[in-house]
Amino acid sequence: MALTRIQSLGITDGTIVNADINASAAIASTKLSGAGKVLQVITATDSTQRNTTSASFVTASNTLSVSITPSSASNKIFILVTCCLYVANSGGYGQATIFRGATNLGGTYGMAVVYGGASTVLSGVSFSNLDSPNTTSATTYQVYIRQYGSTQTYLNEPSPSTSSITVFEIAG
């Protein structure tokens, strides 16, 4: 007699292992519930040397920008940036931050600061932010830099260096 139906009550926990599941099997995302799961990941990189003499935060690079559309307004966006900052003279600061649209998520002083001290300074920096944009509309995150008390701040120096911005949508 052919088996036409399996009742889930007859399957003991732990008896089906990953090897028993076909690689092309689709599992509905609704079955993977729970806060904290990663729903999507988007990344952008830039390896072109950029610099600024601006004392205000300016776009570091149009390529260090990502747009993400959250699937729920209650979800969070985790942003991770890695970059190389170079301060061109002593006594000044190079600063970097993340903007969501026109909002500086790092506040007045940004999220990463490199101090020139007694000489020029080159530093690899990483910084992150867990944002709650409270929207299901496309949202743009972008890296901005500025100089403070120095002549110039460089991104991706020494060349070639590569900076990146990665965003993760996290279920709320």
C-alpha cells in the first residue's frame, strides 16, 4: 500500500536532519519567525582616494551609499562601516559618520575620530550603528567625512585602500 500522507504528530523531534531535506526545498519565511533574524544584507565599496577640507560633514563618496527597503516598520537596520582615514597635518582631526538621508546618526562629532597629534596619522577604523528608521520606504545610508582643525582629511589613503558600508535588516 502506497503512503499518501504523513501526519506530523507521528514524526519524533530530531528525526529529520538537514540531509533529509532537498536542497531546492523552499521554506516560507513566515515559518522562520523570531526577532533578530537577518532578512537582507546590502553592501557597497569604494577604493578611490577621496579628501575634504570641509569643517562640515560632506559625502565621502557617492559609492559609499546603500539603499534598503525594510519589510516592516518595526525592523531595525544594523550599519557597519570600515574605512581608512588619513589626517594631513598635526593637531587636527579626521572624522567619519553615517547619515540616514539628511540625519547624522553620529551626532555633532560623528562616529569615528582620528587625531593627528604631533604628525600626520593614518588609521583603519570601523564603526557601526543600530538604527530604527520606523519605515517601509527605501532608506539611504551613506558615509560622510570632515576635517576639524587640520588641512585635509582623506578617505582610502594610502591608495589603494577599500572602504565599505554594509547594512543588515534585522527582524524586530
